[in-house]
Amino acid sequence: MKAELLAILSIAITSPLMAQDRIDFNRQIRPILSENCFQCHGPDANARQADLRLDLADGISGSGDTPIIVAGKPGKSELIARITSKDPDLVMPPTDSNRDLSDNDKRLLEQWVKEGAEFSKHWSLITPSEPEVPTVKRDRWSRNNLDRFILRRIREHGLTESDSADKETLIRRVTLDLTGLPPTLEEIDTFLADASARAYENLVTRLMNSVRYGEHMAWNWLEASRYSDTNGYQGDRTRTMHYWRDWVVRSFNNNQPYDTFVVDQLAGDLLKNPTDDQLVATGFNRNHPLNGEGGRIAEENRVEYVFDRTETTSTVFMGLTVGCARCHDHKYDPITQREYYQLYAYFNSIAESGRVDAGGNANPVAKVPSYEQQQRIVELNKDNKSLHTQRAEPFESLADARTVWMDTIGEQVKTTGRADGWQVQIPSAASSSDGATMHIEPLGKVVVSGTFPKHDDYTVTIPHSAGTISAIRLEALTSETLGFQGPGRKANFNLTSFEVGLKVGDGKSVPVKLARAISDHHESDFTISNTLDPAAETGWGVFVDEIQTAQDRTGIYYLDQPLTVPENASLVITMRHRFRFEQHLIGTFRISTSDSEAVNLDTPTAPPQPILDVLVIPAQDWNKEQRELVFKYHRRQSPQYRAATRQLRFNLCELERMQGKFADTMVMRDLDNPRETHILTLGKYDAPQRDNGLISHGVPASLPPLPEDASPDRLSLANWLVTPSHPLTARVAVNRIWQQFFGVGLVESPEDFGAQGKQPSHPELLDWLAIDFQESGWDNKRLVRQIVTSATYRQSALVTNEVQESDPQNIWLSRAPRYRLPAHVIRDQALYLSGL
């Protein structure tokens, strides 16, 4: 008896014909018209019969000999006459249409006309206005405003809200919903033992801070975005799109605002100075299948990809089935074929060929770092900034060391007429046997560039002052201009021969015998001694590893006998690179000499002449330029500067090596010259309707207009989607999140918010959530927290027979929903519980 009473009460409360309830056009009338009338009397002009349109107020109120509708007078309205006619030639819908109005449908239409036939724009196309949060009497149940909307509907339908589920049920439910994995026994025990008032809220916080949160929340987005690791079709080749997938996971974990989440995916490449992440994000519209079938027409593929982007973007972000307008005006929603191709124009100028022309990928692609590489890049760039600061150490902090250095050099010059140590020599000429360019810098450094041959011999002519030479030093130097910072032109080098000759005047070069050689480093058996024998198969190599090879290297050649250098004489040095491996060539080097046999790797380098010229002048008489010249030179010789430079070379080398390991991933990139867009007859790639003119970028007239200054690109489209006045974007987003936690959205058809879609079960709650979502800064985690901490979500799933009968689908949420876990969650649980 109680069950029957509840059922009767429920019917009575919700009956559309109750005197106290006026007919709601969008909820009760539009679905009838959409299902039974719009196909012939709707938006599609080509399919429209009798020039009658019932999807617009003007069409319904049209005048004639017999008005379609006379407000308040169903007996004088042609619409009512036709739907109630017994004549098979007059009745609507026609008997051969496979459509039939129920008696209740007819009563609703008649009552609607009787009440004045009020017409409303489709609910989803009206910008939501914030509804008043309900106040429900004797409410000791609600935990937040969301609950108050739910509780009102529960009470209106004669139902009773459920108590909270027990703690063991709650931790399992919320852990599965937020991470896709079950709680561990230890986590359950900890939660059960926590008697604090905020135990559940703290549990939610912990779960939302888990990396598994993003992994789980991303699943529905990946599905909506048609993500796959392969191309589909016959070949089903592997593609590289996991960078986009990982970006989505991080976006959920980092709580990226939904508006920027939208913009990055639709137009990240068009943002000013886009980051790698913003480029990767545009992979959203490269997730479509790729057809690499032999014989397939590339342009046909390309057009199909543009269709896919147009329809996916509209469905995922707006819940509109615009694909129906590819070939004709939409039969149910106010979207014309022309408007479809206006949206299509935004995606029609991607720099793509329609072929699978980049391995398993299709251009355009971008080389991008993995997340781990990104993190390392951030670390290295931060360290580099610190190293540059160290290299720019204030002159004042070096004052004491500089004074000692200046005094020492000054004393040496006074005593011997020069500074002690290695004397850097400045070549007059340098040449390459195989076409490389040799540039001599003012202070003697030789930089090799240009042609990069397999092997090369360098010949350097160095005018030398009269005196004695006992040793020659070769410095192979690192540089940002070299591959991987040097010291070879591509990191490592192998010098197979180092030959010295003395040339006096215009005479021939006479070989100078070298006795031995030492170096600060050599690679296994590739010692510098090998360079003393031109016939040796090995030379001097300096490889350490991919990173630490990038450091200056020094070799010293000791002459067999001290060499007396007369006036007008030059050293002629030949450096051969004839190793069996190719392109192992020194990139930058410097030659120094010494008249002492006692010099070694620790012997300092004498300052160059411009510095000595200033040092002989009393410091108090220096001008600004002289002071800066000496101070900067001294700072570059300091241990701090040298150590910072060495580490900087390593870091820059690592960054360069890392870039070489970046992988291609498909992204969006527009052509410099946009393609023309035409309506395509029946959507055929080779049937453009040129007589209808070019189609410009635009949006459906039934939605808010673009700003007047909007540029014709995807960035304008993306920004338009997230404007506060857009009626669909926020609603669709919150509905998708709601569905993830309750099994069914507030709108049961999450991908169709149009006339053929379902009406919202709780329209006021949907609008309140949408507005609150926007006002919160499109905060995803805040929305999720609102849902999972609500009393609605926490309810027990237990249900009585009476409630099961009165609300079998649990539309009014007087209990927690029961629904099957998706396949991916079942799989993840199996792997997780198996320790895999």
C-alpha cells in the first residue's frame, strides 16, 4: 500500500497537466517536435515541407487562412487539428513517416497551446543565469549548495535522502573514483582509525594530490579526444602521441584551469612564444585516424581529417552534433551547412598533405622533450643562470687577488721584460686541406667552421720572435659555436699527427724534431704520444662520455733540442686528422711556446700584450677602458670563473645532447597561405560549390557572436569557446565531470546538448555548477572536490523496493548510484592487485 501511494504521489507531483504547473516548452514540447516534426519542418531548408518551420517562434506563429497556432485556442489551431485528425491524408506526422504521437504527447501539445503556446529558444543555447540556491525545510543533510539542489528534487518527488555510507564503503568508493585503483588494507585501516571531523576531507585531499589522480581523470578525456597509439585503418602503424597523453595527465594533476586547457589544445601553437607543452597540447586535433593505405587519394584523406577536427571540437567542447550539417542543414538543431563549413575553415589550413609522411606520424610534427627531459631542462637552465652569475662576479670581490696578481706580473716585467709562463702565439695564416674555414682571432685563437669534411689537415704559420723554443703547447678549446661545445667540431677529436717546422724568411720549412708529449687527458690507448708518429693508426683522442668530453684539453710537445729562432722566422705547424673514424676534427685551438724545458700542464699563461701594456702604467692613471680591460681579463683567469665555465660547458652540452633525443609528435601548424574553403557537395572532397563563393571563418548564428576584431584563426575560436557568455562550454564540461562520478550526467547525452539530446534532470543545478565553475577560474579540482565531498555523493547505495519502483534509474539521486566499472579500471585493478 505504501509503495502504491508513493507511486501515485510521484505521478501527481510531476504530471504536466496539473493546474499549478505550466507547460515547460524546452522540457516537454520541444522534444516532441524535435522527434516527430523537425525532420520535415525544421532547420534543414532543403528537406523542409510546406515552407513550414516549427523550430522557430516565427514559424510556429505563422499566419494564413488557417493559423498553425492560435495562442490560447487549440480548437482554432491547425497544429492541433492535424495531430488529432483521423484522416490519413491530413494527420501529422504522416502515416508513412514511421513516427507516431502518443496520446500524452497530444495532450501536452494541446495544453501548451491552451496556455498560450509560449516558445523558448533551446535551453542549451541560452547563456545560463545563476539560479537561486534552494532553501529546503528541515535540512540537516546538505553539506554544500550542490546538495540543496539535489535535496529539493528528492523531496519534490516524494523521496527521502539516504544516510551516508559507512567509512569502509566511502574510502573504497572515493579511492576508485579519484585514482581508478582500490585502497590498500593499510589505507583502509588508517582511515577507519581516524576519528577526526575532517578525516574524509583529508582523504580526498591525499587522493587528489596523488599522481594517479591525473592518470585516472585523464581517461575520459582521452576517450572523448579519440586518443590512440596507432593510426587505425589497414596498416595501423604506431604513432608518437603519448606526449599529448602525458600532457593531459599532468594538466589534471596540476589543476590547469579548464579555459587554458581548451585554448592550449585548440590553438597552443598560435599563442605568443608557445612552450613545448602548448605545442604538444595541440595534438588534441591530431588524434584522428591516419590512412596510409596504398592508392588512397591524399587530398581525400586530408579533407576527412578536417571533418574530424570540426566535428570532434564541436562535440567535445560544445556537445553539438554538427556532423549532421556536413552534407545539408542540420535537421534538428539551428546549424546550417554554411555554418558547418565556417567552422571547418578554422581547421582547413593545417600544414598537412593527407599522407602518413613522417614515419608513423603525419606532418606537421615537432620535436619535443619528454616530461623527464623537460624537468632536467628546467634544472639545467636554473643552474646555468647561477653559473652566469658566478662568472659575472663583482670586480670588488676579486680586489685582493687582483692586487697580488698585478704586483706579481709587474715584478716579472720589470725583472725580465716579460711575464713568466706560456707565451701565446698569434698565427699569420691558417689553412685547411679539405675546405674548412680557419678564422684567427686577435689574441691567437683559431676557430674552424664552414665545410665539415671527413678528414682534414690544418696548417698554421706563426711568426715568432727571435729566441729559444723548448716546448710547444696545443690547447683544444671548447666553444658554444662547436657541436656539443667541443673541443672537437663535434665533441671528440682524434689528432693523428702534430708536426713542427721552422721557416726563415721565404725559405722552406725545416722539420723540427719532437722528443715527447704529454696531455691532461687521453682516451684509453689514444695517447698524445701517438701524434709523434705520422704513420701510427691511432692518434690523440679525448672522449670521456657524452657530457664530460666538453672541456678544454691541453697537450705539450717537448722539443728534442732547444730551437734557436732567428729574426724573420716562423713556425709552421701541421695538425693532421686522418683517423679511421670520420669528422673527428679539432674545432678551436690555440698555440703557445716556452723557452723553458721545465714548463708543464700547471704552468700559467702569460697575459697578452694589450694587458701587459696597461699593467706597466700605474693603476691610478688608468682610464675607464683600461681598468675594465684588466679587470675582465683577471676575472676570466680566476678559479671561480674557470670552474663555472667548465660546468656551464657540461650543462650546455647536455642540453644539446638532449635535444638530439627529442622525439617527433604530431602538432597543429598552419600554412603561411591559408587554403580556400568551399561548401563540399555531400561532403565530397572533389565537389566544391564554387558558385556559392568562398566560406569565411565563423560560428553558428544561434550562438553568441565572435568579437568584431576576431582574427580568422583557431585562437579566436578557442577564446570564443571560453567566453562567459558562451552557453555550452561550461555546461558540457561540468556535465562530463558529473558523469564520471555518478555514472550518468545531469544531461544523459553528454555529446548531444541539441534538440535530439536529453533534457537535463536538474537544469538549475547544471547552470549553477557551470557558472560557479567559471567564476572559480575554471578550477577542475575544486569542482571535483565539491562533488565528492557532497552529501549526495556520500550516500549509501542501499535502496528499498518502494524507492526502486518509484525511481528505478535513480534520476533524483536519493541514493548513491550503482554502475559497472569501466574496462580500463577493471584492468588496472587486476594489474595493481597482482603487483604488476
